[in-house]
Amino acid sequence: MMRAKVLGFWGMVPFLCSALLGQVEVRLETPKSAYLQYAQIPFTICLKNIGGEEIAFESAGNKPWLEMIVQSRDGLLIRSEKPFVPPDKNLKVGESAVLPVDLASYFLVREPGGYQARASVRLPSGQTLLTEPLAFLIGRGETIWTQNRGEGVDRHIYSLLKFYEDPNVGLYLRVEVPEKNIVYPSRRLGPYVPLTKPMVEFDAQNHLHLLYQTAAGVHRITVVSEDGRLLREETRQEGVDKPTIRKEKNGEVVTEGGNVILPGNLRERLSTLQARIGATVPAAEKN
């Protein structure tokens, strides 16, 4: 997790005031140092009241109490695409709060290159805490599959990209409608095993079915809509046969082979239900 330290400012002039700096601790964090172009850019603002009294963080008119400042590596300020309106927060003594924000939803951070972000927190006194800049990169990734669907203004371009996320590789889906100048947010599908090749099929509703390997013997099936929204996701472990997908004559896409791995919370509910009716819980379900 990358973190930024905090500096104190009055307006934009540095100041040293132990009483003010002793009231609030502000941290800016992001889980990775690099993100794929058009993908989410998750940042987290962590606040902690380390003073001796409760603090109310409230926006006043058009002036929010929390703002994000994004710049390119050469110092160019990146304009916001839409305003970020933080919820009001009351922190009791010793209490903490975490506010997540996807920078890609608010700022036009589109071009590959280096960027930096800061968090600016306005205290009830009107004074401001500004974190040090936290650097991150935007990369293009490598396209491993692409296909056009439709014609004219409704032509969609579906692409699978691999993106190096030190020390791993991630697999992403991107959907574009070039004639309408639309690029939907790139969706991270999961880890990618470079020596394997994803399987793809479109069903009669034009939903994209993807089958790809996420680890040794583990495969994931993901179904997405025309705009890249997640419709269904399933994980299968290799058994006698490897999982595979195929399209039937009626346009339905079916998955065959492998054993379905249930999410932990679903396994727990099934085990509880089986216990109530006196059924024996299979060993695989207990793990």
C-alpha cells in the first residue's frame, strides 16, 4: 500500500502549528503504483482525530471540506470531470474514518504517463491540511484479443488486455463504441496466467462469455453485457476435465467440465442448511 505523509497549510502557505497538526492525522493511500488506462484508480483518504475534542467535517456551500488535487508529472493540473462531494463526517476523540474515491470517475486521467495526487482537508477553523503528493502511473497494457461486434454507430470493440502489476499480471476487459466516442471503464477480471489463452463466446443476447485461467487448475467464467457490466461470475477447479465453454445452435453459451467452487459465505449457508435437515456435509464443502 502506497501512502502519502501530511503537511499543514494556511491557504497555500506552509505553517508549523503543533496544536493544529495535533488534531487530525490524514493519510492518502493507493494499493498499486500503476493502473491500466481507462481502469479504476482507487485512492483512500484516512482520517483520525488525535486531538482532545470532537471534530465535525462539513462542506460549506460550494466549498467541500475534502478535495482531491491531481497533477501530471510535469505539474499540469488535471481538471475534474465532475465534482467530488464528500459526505459530512463527525469524528470523536480517537475515532477514525476511511473515505474511498476512484480518481478515474472524477478526473480526466486518460493519457499514459506519470501523475500525482493530493488530498486537501479543510478543518472547521478554516485551516487546511494538504498531504504530500502520492505518485502513480497510467499504462496502456497489451492487447491479447479483440473483436468487433455490430456495424455503423452501434459498432462495439471488445478487447482483452494484460497489464503488468508487479509482481503479477492482471487480465482486463475493455469495451469501446468508437463512432459514439465511448470507452467504458476497463474491468479487471482477475490475475492472468500468461501461458494460457482465454476462451470467448457471444450468446444470442450479445452477452460476452469469458473463460480464463487465474491460477494452476483454477478457471473463472465471467459474463458481461454490451457495456462491460458484470452479469455473472463463477470459478471452477479442474477435475477429470478442464472447464470449457461452447455455443449451442440456439445461441446459448454453456460451460462444461470442472467443479464449481462456491464462495465461502455460500458454503457456510449450505452447510448450515444441511446440518438442520440432518444431511452430511461433504468434505469439500467443509473446507
